[in-house]
Amino acid sequence: MAHIRETLSEHHARVAQIILALHPSPSAALLDAALHHDAGEPRVGDVPWPAKRDNPALAQAIDEVERAARERLGIHINLSTIDKAFLKLADRLAGYMHVQHTAPHLLAQRDWLEDRLAIELQAAQLGVALAVSRLIEGAS
């Protein structure tokens, strides 16, 4: 997605907006995490999801470097299991919707089709499948 950039602040805001749209009563910690979850990313760059998915050791190393960078900034993310799941869903959905808005032709690629299915599955597990579907369809 390097050719269809969005700023880190745009992404963080979109993730927070999605959480507000999906979560019945988001905690302050979850909203804070939404607004800062990728703040450590500039330390290592935005490594594409397929590279992390296909290389778990790489993903773990990147996560550690990003966590340490966030902590140097005074950002400590400590979420419940359910809040972590909502953050992950909102993060993935924000990426999907960004591509849907800026380069919809990419969504026909295998990785994006698989990501859409993963988003829908996670949304169903969290009980927000209909709301997610409405967000995706509304962005079309």
C-alpha cells in the first residue's frame, strides 16, 4: 500500500472512529490504544501484513521494537482480551476501508479477499458482523 499513503494520524483517527462505531462502550484505554497503537511504527517502517503473516519471527521482532519505541514515548498499551480483539478488528478494517476508498481495484487480489474474510469472521466472533458489513458497504 506504499503508493496509497495515509498518515499515521489519519490511520489512528480512523481506527478510533471504527471502534466508536462498533463497540457498545469502549474503555478509555481502548480509545487511547486506537489513537496510539502504531506510534512505534516509524522506528521500523510499515512492514506489510503478508510479510508479518508469513514470517512469525519477523512479526514478533517488529512488535517488540515498536512496543519499546511506544514506551519511550510514554505510551503503554495494556488491554483486556476483548479490547485487544476490537483493536485488531478496527485496525484491519481501517486498512481495508482505506484501500476500498483509494484503490478499490486492489481488493480483488487474493490477499485482500482473504483479509475481508478474516475481518468478517472476527466481526462475527465479536458480535458486530452486521455493523462491519454496513461500514464496508457504506464505504463503497
